[in-house]
Amino acid sequence: GDRRLRGREGDDCIIDVPVGTVAMDIQTGRMICDVDVENRLFLLQEGTKGGCLTNNYLGRRGGERWIKLVMKSIADVGLVGYPNAGKSSLLSMVSKSAPKIGSYPFTTLKPTVGVVRTGDHSKEISIADIPGLIEGAHENRGLGHLFLQHIERTKTLLFVLDVQGFQLSYREPHRTPFETFVYLCRELELYMSGLTKRNVVVAVNKMDTEGADEEYETFVGQYREHLRNLVKVEAIVPVSCYTGQGREHLTQLIMDIKYRRK
């Protein structure tokens, strides 16, 4: 039969994506392009010539390619913490975001991004409240890899710790703030080695609660004695989302990290 291809060439298909998007070939797993600048075109799949009189209708069929678009960077700062540590409250305190807040684990089910601007609007930082992880997240327990993929796409890690420690349920052991921090760092490193080598800030939350000052000093002492050579922390900031303690200090600190000279 007649195998010649007739018809005009197809129209270009242009997909608008934000800066920070990575295009991946699903079949090979390889990165096709990294959209790192605005208003630049990247070719994902080349089209072919349609059949017409000038080429004796010897057109070629177009190829097929399955592509996944992934956001490489979703915010300047990612909030890292176990469920109910106060990440959503902290984001609400320092930014104009209004995340869902509750006194039970797993309130946040998808990333919420808030923006903090200076008074003259000359500088701004974006902060992502990402679903709280649980022990075993690197093996995809709980929200696991979904959470960790989002953390991977932030430049500064802001750990949020409950000064009274953390206990997921009555069946789980209670962990001190220092133990919590160690386990969080462990989960990040098991998922992707080097994650804790990024800019790290620790916010010790709920400083309005009874015995908070002593617990805070204990945490700082344990970090300096056991962990400071393994995980470099820019600063440990005592905060209270209830009273607003530490808000200005923490905001200025993460703003300075973004805009400081390399």
C-alpha cells in the first residue's frame, strides 16, 4: 500500500514552567534540562517534517517521549521537624502565610510556602512548611520520600524542635530535643548524603512552656558536646509562636544567610 505521509507540520507545543523546574526522561531517568533562567526555551522533543509535494510526501512520523517535570527548588528555606513541632505556627508567625494549624500530628499534608519581606520590600525570602516526617522516612515510611524530595529543593534547613521533646504516639518512645535533632539529621543523611551540610538553623519552639529554659540550655550543651563537629549549625534560636519570642531575631538571621556575600 501507499506508505507516504501526507499533511502539514504540527504546531509547536510550548509549556510555561517556573524557574527551578527540571525536565526528566521517565524511561531513562536522565535529566533533559534544568530551567535555571527566565525566558529561555529548551527543546524536549524534536518534531519531524510533514509530507508534502516538495518532498514527494516522504514525511516522517514524530517521536514519542514521556517526560516528568519536577520543581528543583521550591523555597529559600525549608522547615524540618517531626509532626506537631510547631512548623506551621512558626511559618505563620514570621510570614504572611496562613497554613492550617492544629494540635495533632500531620496537620500539614502538602507544602505551604510563605514569603517574608523587609519593610522597604527590597529583600524577601520564601519559607516552605513541609509535611512532618517520621522515623524511617528515608525508607518511605509515612510521607517519607514526598517530604524529603521537597526538603532537597530548599537552600537553607530550618529545624523546628519542641523544647519539651517529641513523642509520635503512646507506643513510641519520648525523645528529648537533642535526640529529636539527631534523628532528624539521620533521616536526611540516609536519604541524601550531604543534606545537613547546607545552611542549618535550629529554632527551639514552645519556650513559653514550663521548664523551657532548662531544657533549652540542656539541648545547647548536648549539641556543642556531641554534634557540633558533624553538623554545623549557624545559630540556635529560642522561639515561642505563642508569645512571638525570637521572631525578629530568627527572621533577620535567615534573611542574612540568603543575602550574605559568598
